[in-house]
Amino acid sequence: MSGPSLMDSLFQRTLEDLIKGLRQQLIGEQAFISKALEEIRKEIKSTDLSTKSTALLKLSYLSSLHFHDMSFATFHALEVLSSPRFSHKKIAYHGISLSFHDSTPVLLLITNHLRKDLTSTNEFEVSLSLQCLSRIANVDLARDLTPEVFILLSSNKLYVRKKAIAVVLRVFEKYPDSVRVCFKRLVENLENSDPQILSAVVGVFCELACKDARSYLPLAPEFYKILVNSKNNWILIKVLKIFTKLASLEPRLAKRVVEPICDHMRRTGAKSLLFECVQTVVTSLSEYDSAVRLAVGKIREFLVDEDPNLKYLGLRALSIVAPKHLWAVSENKEVVIKSLSDADPNIKIGSLRLVMAMVSEHSVAEISRVLVNYALKSDPEFCNEILGSILSTCSRNLYEIIVDFDWYVSLLGEMSKIPHCQKGEEIENQLIDIGMRVKDVRPELVHVSRDLLIDPALLGNTFLHRVLSAAAWASGEYVEFSRNPLELMEALLQPRTCLLPPHIRAIYIQSAFKVLVFCLSTYLMQWGSTASSASPDNLRSGVSASVSYESFDNLSVENGADATVTRGQTYTSASITNESILNLLNLVELALGPLFESPDVEVQERARNVLGFIDLTKLELLNSSVQGEKDLERRGVECSKTIELMHDAFSKELGPVSLSAQGKVYLPDGLMLVENLVGMEMICADIEPPSSNLFSFGIPYEEKDGVSFSNLQIEADSEESNEATSLLAEHRKRHGLYYLPLGKSEIISNDYPPANDPTLQGNINDNADDLVKLTEESLVPKRKSNHAKPRPVVVKLDEVDAKPVGVKKAEYKDDSLSGAVRDFLYGMKDMVPTSSQSNLPGKASSKRKGKEKQHTDPHVETKGNLVDYGNPSSRRRKHRSHGKERKHRSAREKNAEEREDTGQKEKEKSSYCHGRHKSRQRAEEPLNVSAQTTVIPDFLL
Amino acid sequence: MIKAVMVMNTQGKPRLAKFYEYLPVEKQQELIRRVFAVLCGRAENVSNFIEAESIFGPDSRLVYKHFATLYFVFVFDSSENELAVLDLIQVFVETLDKCFKNVCELDIVFNYSKIHTILDEIIFGGQVLETSSAEVMKAVEEISKLEAASNAITLIPKSASGWRSR
């Protein structure tokens, strides 16, 4: 016999022994537990139910608090369940509700046990099985046990009845057809005077209404009565939750409930009820001005309360009200802004959201500035929270609230220099986006980018790499606005760029290429204008360059910053000398030479492009300065052609591309996209594989540009690498300080001090006061008299940007449940629920009625209130007959829509009718919606 | 709907864990760990709410209360009122206090079954059914009596049947 012997049973450890042992063990908790589990596995096979149940209890304990799987014991749990003893049953039910789920294989075996206990005369046994059912019921269990639950719904024992009511929620959810059996009794219980029962029913309806409120609109009169008459805070809260859902569906209902809710708000002393009223008003009754004012007054009380909970909830309520009634926020702005420095992170974030809700185009600059200053001094997490919300607020609706883009771009630059900033990606996107969309901001963008690029310390911060890539791109793309391209070039090629990841480095190199081309073409243009004979080519390049300057001029004049223009212009025109060009070329060769062999394809390819271009132009440029005039002209022309070509290629502006742009390209005639590429194989077979990788890399690019200098490049490569290495070595000797150990770029420590170190770690509260003062002015909706300039044009894309925020249609998840409820409510009007005692002869109830002993329990008197409410008077409410709302159907229901004003009876019916109609023809839902809203009756008239 | 009730001590050891939807034990453990990680970082005298959506998914809220060495944590959704749940924690703790006469962590450690019985009287399948600690006490006492009675009969028959089977 493999089972445990008697000795095992006698000396079995109880749960208490196990817990004690676990606390005193010396062999380690895991080891102790696995030993205990071994014991349990043996004991649970025992034939003695006491031993078995103790083992099960221990196992439940280990599963619940030490997270050991107990699925192996599901069958044993059922065995224990069959014990006649209450204590065993209790243990079994506990174990089952811990371990059973929908796919437990033995789930179906439990049905009869549950049925037996549901019909037990012991209310605690019934309670145990209801409890278990509420936890594990699946479709089959819900279907099979619906009759039992139905009987219990009108049980005399309140203790059982309230649990039966609660279990209905799970039964409905799993088996919607049970609505037909149980719904009426459930509704009858709404009339019950006992607060416990009422609380349970209202709770169930609250859950049901959360999933699909529309089906429960016909019950509004019952809920309304509870709202007016109940004195139990818990029940009132639940009813308010239901009305929050219903009122937003039916405006007439909102009109009726607004007054009672305000009454509660004025009278109640319980904060929970008060908050619920406030929440209901701001969520669903925001059109009723007086109610909103009252609610905002209460919110204010919450905000100034000592209790951080009330403060937090006040802020949350305020954020609900903010979109529709911004005045509510501005009225409380001091409190809101002070809360930014609260010790509680929840409160800080809540107030941050509200501050951002207050931002308008007049206040955005000031609010953002103080917030950025604030972010400098706060902890990393909150700092990023602040930055994130500034970024998202400012970029909302295509930078709707930004007027001064120069300011915004410099703000972005400033934000990225904050040490804790981790919003690099978002800043990157916005910098590029603004650069493309807003033409007028480009000079400032280039200026900001230069500041970012030139700071070597920023390269050490990995969070900033994305920002730097945007800066590099912008400064290359819009290099014509740069005040000092040569400086920009140095910044792009500084040694610390090796800290960048390859894909960003590639962007750096490409930008350097653009800057180089720009410098050369400027130089050539200069030179062309000084040279006596102007060939047509030169003329053209000169013209194109001057055009770009003109646009810059206009812009700067608008800015009123003439000084910079002259400086910028004189600089570019005067100081690109022969010598500086040579230095530039040398610098590029030096910096990019080592990348010739870079393992990253992208970097390598771009570096080679640049070097190839330099090879192409350098010699001629060098020679041109030394040789005679004639030669110079000839060579200069040739070389300038190349440069001009590149310059043209780069000066084509990149516009923002709409997401749907691809769809707009018409399919050319004769292009078959759907055809299989069978013919390809034949063609491919003809093509010889390229002899070397180098060629295959180089050729496609150059062909695209129409310039074939691949041969040249390859020739130059070999010479050049020697030259470059020697130069590099020389440079290294001279500027060894700036070079990083070769091949170890990953482990380089950041020896630069972090930029923008917050030196003032001052008292945050002081800052908060400053903040209040500062925003005080900015929040006043004053119109700034003198904007420096009108808001620049923001390029918009068609459809995509204007894409309306799709209003999500409410999905009916549990179609069948709401359908069943509607069907039922439609049918219900024939049977008028008069009192909870009415016992309709159901087929299931008649069967067991005989067995059911009628208990005359002591009527359980409860105070359903929570401890703190201090309002324990429970109230027995007399039923008010409201049968008139449920009179018999008239034959005119077809025309109900036309005769909406003839009376409420017809209307009610039409809505019932509609409910059914809807549940049947769900496919036509969109059509029905509008009609439906018109025919919903005013139940409360 | 209440989603979960947890009690854990200030070292993060769970003392009570009840989830009203089935979750595999590993998931339960992870959730408790993550909740504790947030809880232990919070100062005293701050609000009792935590943004729980990152841990428990959308539409979930978390209220906790700190008593001596224990955190009492209730997770719920939008159909419960935050302050009411806070009061409910109070009810739960008061009931424990009445049951154990000055409840302390050890009472909760050693009375696994009873704690569950108490909680089950207050919350039924995620719905709050009882908010009066007197009512809860009454029911719990009845249940304990019933348990004791059914166990009292056991002692003798158990050994007797044991001997007989020999």
C-alpha cells in the first residue's frame, strides 16, 4: 500500500506547524518548502479526508503566499469537497477558487457538488458554494446552475440572497441566456428595502452598466428613486456611477438627475459621496452651469485640504473638467502650480497636466520657460515628465499654439541640454519636422543646431544622440543660413563623433558633405565674381547662390536683426579664402580618412563619397591658385561644374511627405504590378556578377547623380590612404589630447563635465513660489500687443495631418448579454414587478420548492454605511407603485417616433421595441443609432 | 469591481493575496513584486493612491494603506469610488482588529484561513457585499463555530476508523 500509514496521519503537520517551521527553518526557505510539498503530495493521496484536507489547506497556503503551482491537486480538492463536514468543504472551496480556471479538466465534475451545496439548508454552505461559483463559473456551470441561483435570488435569508444577487453578475457574463430566467428577480430586488440587498443589486447593475449602459436605460426610474430616497452612501455612490453612464446617453435624464445630485453635494458630509457627485457632474453633466460651479467649488475645497488624497482627487476632477471649462482651472491656478512641488509624485504629475492644460498661445513661452527651469532642479523622472508634456503640448495640432518658432526651436535646444533629458527622440522628430514645415525658422534652427553640435560634452550623453543627429541633419540641409560654415564643419568632424552610433555618424558625414559642397560653391562664386571673365556656368552658380542669400536677407530684415545679416554675409563672402578652403579640405580628409575602412557600410559609403568628391576637386582647386590665368579659367570651369552639380543636387528642398503620398502616384501605363516576375530569372542569368564588391557599391550611386567618377575615385583611393595616414599621424601627434584610444570607442569614459549642470540645487519650494509669481502674469489671458512678427506659415500636409481624431465607437463586447437584457426588458412590461415577494411559478422553482425549508431568520438589521460616514440610519423605504410606467402596450407603437409628444407610454414601448430590433439587426447598427436617440422616452416625466 | 486584495509587509513578503480573476501563480508573484517596488519608494504622508495602469492594465486603480509593518493594497476599476475603497480598507483592518484584539502582523501570518474568511465576507467575487464590521464579525464567528463543531466530531472517529482499518 503506497498511501500514508496511520502514523503519517497522526503526526501530520498542520498548517500552523508548517508556518512555524517555515519561520524557523535553517535550511533555506526554498528547500523547506520543497520538502513540505513532498509531504503534501504524499498526504493528499491519503484516504482519510482529514489528512487530505489538511494537506490541501497547506498546499493552498503555499500556492497563495509562496506561489507554488497547485494544479496537480485539482482532483484531490474535489475529493475533499465531497466530505460531509463543513470544515473540509471550506478548505476544499478555498483550494478550488485558488486553482480552478476555465480550462481545468475536472471543472465539470464540480457541478453536482455545487448544486448540492446551493440547495443546502445551511446558509454558510450555500454561501461557500456561491462564493466558489462567482470565482470559477464558466459557460457550462452557469447554464447548469442557473435554476438554483434563480431560487436563491428570492431566498428568505438575506445572507444568502445578497450573495446570490452578486453571483448573477458572473452567471450573466458567462451565460447570457440566463438573463431570461433571472433578470426579473434581479430587478425586483431593486425594490427591496434592505440596504444590504439593495447595495448588492445596485452593485451588480453598476458593473453591468459599465459594460453596456444603453441596455439599462429603461431601469432609470428605479435608479432615480434610489438616488432620491436612499441614505446609504455606498448605494448612492453606485447609483451615481450608473447615472454617470446613463446621463451621457440620454440628455433628458441628465436634466432630471442634476438637481438631486446637487442636493447630495450640498448636504453630504461623506467625502466619498461628495467626490462621486463631483465626478458625475464633471463627467456627464458638464452642460449644467450651476452644477459645474458647485462642483468646482467643492473641488477647490479638496485642493486646499490637508489630506493629500483629497488633493490628488481634486486635481483629477479638475483635469476632467478642464477641456470643457478651462476657467475652473485658472480659478485654482495658484494651488495647481504650488502642487508642482508637492512631495507626492502623483500630485506633481496631476498638477503638471493641469498646468499644461492652461497653456495658450499667449502663455506658452512663459510657462514653458519656468517649467524648463523647474525641470532642471527636479528629479530625473519628473524632469522627463515635464519635458514630455511640454513637447506634446507644444506640438499638438501642428504646433498650433506656437507663434514664435525661433523661440520654440531654441527652447528645444535648451531642453536637450538638460542633464536628465531622455526625450531625445521626440526632440529629434520635432526639430526635423519644424525645419521642414516652417521655412522662416531655418536660420535659427541652424544656429541652435550649431550650438548643439559644437559642444563636445553632449556627444557623451547617449540620450542626446538622436537630438544631435537632427541637429547635424538640419545644419547640413540648411547650411546656407549658417553664419560660419567652416566652424560647423569642424563641429561635425570633431574627434568625439566616434562616440556616436554608426547610423548617426553617417548623418554627420552626409551633413559634412553638404557643408563642404556649400563652402566650395560659395568660394567659387566669390572667385567667379572677382575673376574678370565670367563664363556662363559661373554666372549661373553665382545667381543661384545669390538667390539663396536674398531669401536669407528678406527673412532677417523681417527679424529686425540686421546686424547678424551683415556679419553673416561679410563672413561668408570675405573669409572663405583660398587658404581656408584648403584647410577645410585637409580637415575633411583627415577626419574621414580613417572611416574609409569603417565596418559599418553606411558610414563607409558616405565617407568614400566625400573623399571621392574631394579627390575630384582638390587638385584642380589647388592648381588653380598657382597656375596661370588661362589655365585657371579652364580648370576652374571644369571643377566648378562638378561642384555646382553637387550643390544643385543638395539644394533641392526636401518637403514633408504625406503618409498617403504613395497612393497619389499614378500607375504608369504598361506597368504590371501584379504580374509575377517570372521573366526576371532569364534576365538575371545574363548578368555577370560584378568582379569586386567595391565596384558594385560605387556604381549605382554615381550613375544616379550622372557623374561618373568611380574610376577616378578608385585610383585615388590607394594613393590617398597613404597620404591620409601620414597626415593623420601628424595630426595625432599635435592634437593627441583630442584623440581617443583606437578601437575602443565603446569603453571611453566621458571625461567632459556634463553640460548645463544645475548649480542651483536650491530649495524647491522657493522655486515654486517664483513659479507662481511668474505664471501669475502669464496666465492672465492678456493679448500681447507686439508680436515681433506674425506667425510663420506652417506647411500642412493633406489628409494625414488633418486626420480627425477618430471617435471610437463603443464596442459592444458582450453582444449577447446586452441583447438578452434588451430582449428581456422588452418583454418585461407585461409582468409588472410589484413587490419583491411576488413568487412567479418558475419551472425550476416548483421542482425544489418542497425541499426548501422556509427559514424565518431573525431579520438582519444592518447599517450598510462605512465606518467613517457616521450616518448609520438605515432606512426602510416604502415601495412606490410605478405601474403606470409599465402599462400595457398600445397598438400604435409603429408610429411612436412621430408622436413622441403624445405620452410616455408609447415612447417607452418604442424603445423596448427598438431594443429588440437592434439586437436582431446588429449589422445595421450605424443606421439605427440616430433614430434610437430620438425615441428614447423620458422615463422620469 | 475589485480586482485584487494584497497585504504585504514592509519587506515585501506577501501576507495575503487574493485575485478575483484567475491568474497563474507566477503572474501573481510578479504583480506583487511590482506593487511592492512602487510602494516601498513612497514617502510617508503622501496620498494613498498609485497610478496602477502600468502594472494592472487599463482602467485599474490602486489604493493602499500603511499600518505598522503592513501595507494593505486594494486594486479596483472605475466602478468603485477611491475614497470608499479607502474606507473599505479601514473596515477590513478594524474587523481584523476586533477579531484578533490588537491585530499585528503575526496574527495575519498564523491565521491564514480566518483572514480569508473575513475578507470573503466583505468582498464577494470582486463585489463589495458588506461594509459593516459588526456584520462581518457575526458571520465569521458563526462560521468558526461551525468549523469547530465539525472538527470536534472528527477527533475520535478519525483515530477509531484508523484503528479499524489496521
